[in-house]
Amino acid sequence: MSVGSDRVEELLRELAPQVLGALVRRHGGAFDACEDAAQEALLAAALQWPRDGLPANPRGWLVTVADRRLVDQVRSESARRRREEALALATPQSALLAPAADAPDPVADDSLALLFLCCHPALSVPSRIALTLRAVGGLTTAQIAAAFLVPETTMAQRISRAKQTLRTAGGRLALPEGDDGAARLGEVRHVLYLIFNEGYTASDGEELTVPRLAAEAIRLTRLLLRLTPGDAETAGLLALMLLTDARRPARTGPYGELVPLEEQDRGRWDREPLGEGLELIAATLPGGQPGPYQVQAAIAAVHSEAPTAGATDWPQILALYDLLLRFDANPMVALNRAVAVAMVHGPAAGLALLDGLAADKRLARHHRLLAARAHLLDRLGTDPATAAHTYREAAARTSSAPERRHLTAQAQRVERGG
């Protein structure tokens, strides 16, 4: 019986890390060869399952097909030049060439170890993101490239270099322990956070959001929380993603234009993730010392609980930003805190803080600093010409087309005296 392609895609993304983990564990390493074989098996399933129906054991089917593809790679001359030495050292040849159907289907789920491996310290942050989406997320190179608006060849090279770096660094499918484990878990969270942010507000291109990336970040964070139950910061990260993504339906107007938070129709917010996020952070915060993701989720919760923008509890948000700065004294947090100060103490107080932030080289030429300054000058109302000019300067510096259009429209409104 045939099955819907959406259901197949969902199942394949769930099984992708399990299949790759089974291959890497079975063959004792050779991550790059195993990952290529797993991708080929996923592609074969995506083509066959919607037509022929799901096999009785989808995971076993994928492991079997991937194992056979891996054997084919070893036997081929071109693959032998690139992989045979590593595979021969890692695995007895008899195991490599044994019929895959005769090999046991391991039941262990190595998804967490795979997440750690894809976020190996030897990799750059862009490489960690790309490898996580491909190896754990099950996305194709073409899908990842499309999400990040780069040519497929560019993304393929990035992923290939990442796999080569892992081989050189001796990356293993194993769970780090002690302090190293806690640090690596933080790196995994950070990668998922970056994936979500790129999906929620695309840094480049014509579209404001890339829903696929945001959805994948949420799915992978759910996976991480399931694999690390009781980890408050992972729960906080998931709550933050849910509360933020719940606003997506109201973030754009009928023509794709950006709608700021204070102007959004809150009746269009998605109630299901909103409720889940609020429940999650309410259950997490009382448990002990909060971390930065929990604090950010608490800020999002305060916004979410306000029935209107005017009813927002800005003093509470400011207090939470004060706490967040203790964990994460980066300029973007300080910028958001300055806006909160303006909402509590007036735009002049916020502008004074922005003047100090302009000296930070990490932020000095960033369009968000200019956009915040223009917004506060606009609210102050004493120098509309400077406010309009600053809006236009911010528009010129952003690479996001929706943000550019929004900032330009704000400049035009101020110039008209609106």
C-alpha cells in the first residue's frame, strides 16, 4: 500500500541519525563513507516507499540498504582510493563484505553521540550546522543549500571539508564525559539555537523566514531533550523556540511584509506551541539555577502572556535582561536590554545606552543597532529628520530584503510626518 510522501519524509528524518549511528558503530568509524551510504539509503527510501509502501522494519531496511551501498563503495575503484585504507583499518574486511541482511540490526540509538560528533570542537560553526542538518536532520545537501541561499556545490564542499576535518581530528561516535560532556552539550544547544534563528529570521534573501530550518531546529531540540531528560537548559531552549515560532503567522502581512511584535495581531499566534512553551518554561524555571536559554524563554513568555503590546510587563522583561547579561554579556543582549530600558524609563534613557554600545566594534556597524536607534529617535519625536536618516542607514546595511523594505517604509512614514 502506498504511503504519503510527507509521512515518509517525517519518518526518514526521524530514522536518519539512528541509521548513520548503526553504520558507524558497526564499521568502527569511517564517518564520511558511512554518512554517504546512509544518505543514499535515505534517497532510495524517499523514492520507493511512497510508491511501494513502508517495509515491515523501516529502520532495518535502511540499515541493510546503507550497508550494501557502503560495501559497493569499498569495492569500487574510485571509492577505494578515498576510503579503503580507513575502512580496512577500522573494520575487518570480512565484516565489510558480509551480506548486510545477515548482520544484526542494532537497537541502540546513537543519535545523541552523533549530535556530539557533528558539533565536534575541531569544526567551524557553519560546518557544525551543515553537518548536523545532513547527518542528524536527514536533509539533503540541496535542501540545506537552498535554506541558506548558497549554491549546492558550495554546501557540498563545506560538508565534505567537515567530514575530512572529523577524520583528521579522530572524531569518534562516543559520549563525552564529565566537564567535557557538559561543554559539548552546550555546543550542541548553540548549534540548534543558530539553526532556529536562521529559520525564524533569515539573515539574507527575499524571504523573512525559512520555516523548514526553524521546524528542523525544534525537532532536533525535542530529540536532544528526549535523549537528555531533565536537562533544564535544553528544556529552556525548546521553550524559547516554541514561544518564538508561535508568532510566525503574525510576523508577515498579506504581501510578505515584516510586522513588528508590537503591531502583530496576537489572535494569529499559534496557540498550540504557545501553550506548550509556556508549560515547559513554567515547569523548568522553579527547578533551580536558571541558565541563559531559560531566561530568554522567560522573556518570550512575558511577551506571550500579554494580551496586547501595551499590556507587556516591561519592568519584568528588563529585570530578566539584567539577569541574562550575567550569563551572556554579548552586544546583542545589551542592545535588547537598551530597548527594554527605553520602554521602562523612556527613549532618552535607551538612546544613552545605545551611544555606549556604538563603541563596541562587534556592533558598531550592525543594522540592528541603527534600527534600534532609529526606533527610539522616532519614539522620542524631537528630531524626525535624524530618525528617518537612521532608518535609511539601517536599511542600507541589512542583507534581508523584508527588513530593508520595512526600515525604508518607516523612514518614509517619518518623513511624511506620520
